[in-house]
Amino acid sequence: MRIFLSIFLFVSVVLASSSTEDSIINSFDTSYTKKQKKDFDPLKDYNIIMTNLNDKFYTHILFPIAKGYKKVIPSPARKSVSNFFSNLLFPVRFINNMLQFKFKNSIEESGRFLINSTIGLAGLFDVAKKQFKLQAHNEDFGQTLGYYGFGGGFYIVWPILGPSNFRDSIGLIADSFIDPTIYIDDRDYNIIHSDGEAFMLRSFNIINKASFNYKKYEAIKKGNVFLYPVLKELYEKHREKLIKE
């Protein structure tokens, strides 16, 4: 248990960023094609081990906590928590939309942030979408690199966060410098004041997301004996889709 928590702390504080929103428990399309293809996978042995370790963490620790949390906290309250964290990640979305010359999206993101931070009570309510029809435009630095033609590189599975690749891992680190939920010494716009606070904040966010999305992972796992090739393909398809949008 202590080992898992130590890994969780390291990953959450050092690597986690907006891409956590695209983690294994959150946003995969479940349409696995079962097509086998040859590709460059130098970390395959490590990745298989980490996939199995993550599965144990999700199944025996994260999801039971999320299910208990779901029973206690009603859906509207959990949705407000999701809105709050999404609002906090405005800098990541804004800058990456700008870097991809998606200026209209950047303007809409700015409008969403101003409206939801004020009328929406610090982002708890997505007034910008409901009342002003302003849609979110989720972009991260991994997608920005993909926009400029950088390939994904080799596949890698991170502790807790799950599937990624070399390009998106670089993106995670880059986004972390503008992510307000990660503590960085001497940064003027820190909203938290220690790595411990960052750990608690991000842990709460991950549990809240899992309360909505654990069934997606369980559905994937139920239909497949070997998780590694399934999650690998689903991740790659999902990221390719996001980059093309």
C-alpha cells in the first residue's frame, strides 16, 4: 500500500497534467479492433508489468474508493467538482490552442474562464456552456506536438496514469509548468503551497473522475483477457483522433 501511495505521489506531482483528463479511466473509445500489427515497442516487457500493476491498483484501491465516494456524494455535486477542476486547467487549454493557431478556440476558452469563474462560482457551474453556448476546447502539449507533425514515438505505461507515449510524456512535463494544480517553487500564480497540498488536490480529482468513469474500464477489461494490446490500441486511436480534431 505504501509503495502504491509513493508512486501515486510521484506521478501526480511530477508528471500529471491536463492529460490526466485523458487517462485510462476517463476517455477511451471501447472499440478495440483486435488487429495485430508490428510496431516499435522497446518497453514492452516493462509496459506489460506496469499495465498489470495499474490494473491491480485500479481494481483493488482506486475503484472501490470511487464507488464508495459515489454512494455518498450525489452526481450534481460530483459534476460541480469536475467543472471546478476543468476551470482551473484553463491556462493549459488556452496556451495550447494558441500554439496551434486555434485563435477562435482560445477566445472561447477565455470567455468560458471569465464567465465560469464569476457567474459560475469559481467554476463549479458551467454557465458558459449552458447559457452562452461556449464549448470547451481541450488541448494539451502532446496534441500541440502532434499538430506540428511529431509522431508518438515508443509506447510507455506510467504508474497510475496508464498509457502514454514518448511525445505525450514530454507534453505532460511541459504542461505541468502551467498547470495551477501542480506546485512549483516561486511561481507567482500558485494556488497551492506545497507538494502535499498538490497531492491531496489531484488525488481528489482522480477519485472524482473515477466515480464517473470506472465502468468504462471495467467494460474493456470484461471483454478482453489480455489488457496490454487492448489498452495500447485504444490509447493510440484516441490520441490520433484528438490530434486530427
